[in-house]
Amino acid sequence: MNIAYLNGSYMPAEEIRISPDDRGFLFADGVYEVVRWYQGNFFDMEGHTARLKRSLGELRLEWVGADTFPVISEELIRKNDLEDTPALIYIQVTRGAAPRSHAFPAVQTDPTVYAFARGFDPDPGKYVAGINILMKKDIRWSRCDIKSVSLLPNILCFQEAVETGNSECAFVRDGYITECSHSNIFFLINGILFTHPESENILSGISRRKVINLALKAGLQVNEVAVAEKDIDKVDEAFLTNTSAEVAPVISINKKKIGNGRPGEVTMQLRAMFAAETAILRNHKQTH
Ligand code: PLP
């Protein structure tokens, strides 16, 4: 039986009930977070909790229990017998249920906090050959740094990617490549790694930061500088980063080959370095 979390209680997922007046449903007035479980430890739980708290703060959404996210996550892993399985925790916090009005609800309105754990198959094999991605105009709002549940442009772009045989969709804003529907993107040009700087135009990925640190450790020069769409022909390697894929080599964008059309050497080195870090997480199991 799948056990989920709602507002302080753990219960069978099918018993979860959320009001149709919930502002998450009516306005997408909420934030979320996704953290990966590596059979023994979470990946940078501190970083994910800090980002959740930042997103809540930016939306002036108060959840006094935000610091309990790690505890809720561990409980969900335990209650769902996922200790020895690759898994993800999803948490969503909305501004609660209240009569529909654009103004914030009365101060005593409790946020809605919903979380679940899900085992998943990371299937590293699917990245060996590299992935193809689509690239489209970034039609999202101007606060992409907030991990808000308002994801319509991301969904539309990703769906188009799926329907056209691609694995992800990158966004271009004012001529510059920002990020993807649910990943950050890196480019290798003349031996230098480029990725869009932290700004209101991208989500600051936990994996993005990890990869930057790994690249610096490997002696690479990293420029947190956006790459222009017009410079895509200069790109030797490209890859995506996110919580579930870690580092995913990109071999084409809008059907145009990147480099030699195969996963790049630097990309695969960074992918291996990331895997080595997560292997440590697996080997040092916490006691439950
Ligand atoms: N950018 C966007 C828009 C995302 O939704 C995500 C993850 O869902 C990322 C980047 C990657 O973030 P992380 O590495 O923390 O998973």
C-alpha cells in the first residue's frame, strides 16, 4: 500500500482528499520540491530544504513546518519500504483552501502540505547513447528561480518534445539559452564549460551546482555565462542536469548534431564523477 503525507498525517495514498477550493488547484498558488533517495541517504537534503524555504519565502507562503521536510521524507521512505530502492520524494505546499479570491486568504488559513515517495528505475543505460532535445521560445514568467507548481509552459514544451521524439525541451529567452523544462543545461565550447548564471530566468538546480563543483575539481574552467542560440554551432558538447537523470549527454538540438553527434568525453567524465559521489551515498546507510 502506498503511504502518502497530508498536513501532518501519513495515510494510504488513495485516502488523500484535497479541497477543490485549494489555491494550488485554483491558482497554482504553491511550490514543490523533489529530492532523490540513494538507498541509504538523500542527495543534498540540506540544499533541497533550503531551496524549498526560499521558494516559500519568495511567494510569502508560510509553512512553519518547513524544517521537517527531511523527517517527512525519511518517514515516507520507511513507511513505503523503499530503503533499498532508488526513490524520489515529491512535496508540494500550497496557500491552502479558501473561498476563491486573488487576495491572500485569512492569516489563519493553513497551507496544504502533500508529499509522497515513489520508487523509480534510473536506467543509466538510456543515457549511454545520448539524448535529442527540442529548443523553443521561453514563454515562462519572470521568476523561474522559484520552484512554483505553475508549470504550464514547461508541460507544453515537454509534451511537444515527447511528440517529436525528443527527450527534453530547452528554452531560449531574448536569444540566450536559459534551461530546460525540468533540467539545467551546460555547453562545452573550446574546452570551457558554460551554463546560464543563477538569475530569475532559471531554477537554481541542486544538480547544476554539484556539477559545477565537480567540473572545477576536474580542473575545468566554468563560465556561468549564457550561451546565445546563434552560437550553438560552436558547441562541442552539451548535457543536462537534474535530480533524476543526474548528467544526461545531449547529442542533438532541434535535430542539429552537437559536436560529433555522440556523448562528449567531458560530459561522460562529469557523469562518472557524479555517479561516484552518489555511490558514496549508497554505501553509507543511515540507521532508521
Ligand atoms: N530547471 C527546472 C525548470 C526544473 O524544474 C528542474 C528540476 O525539476 C531543474 C532545473 C533541475 O533542478 P535539480 O537539479 O534540483 O533537480
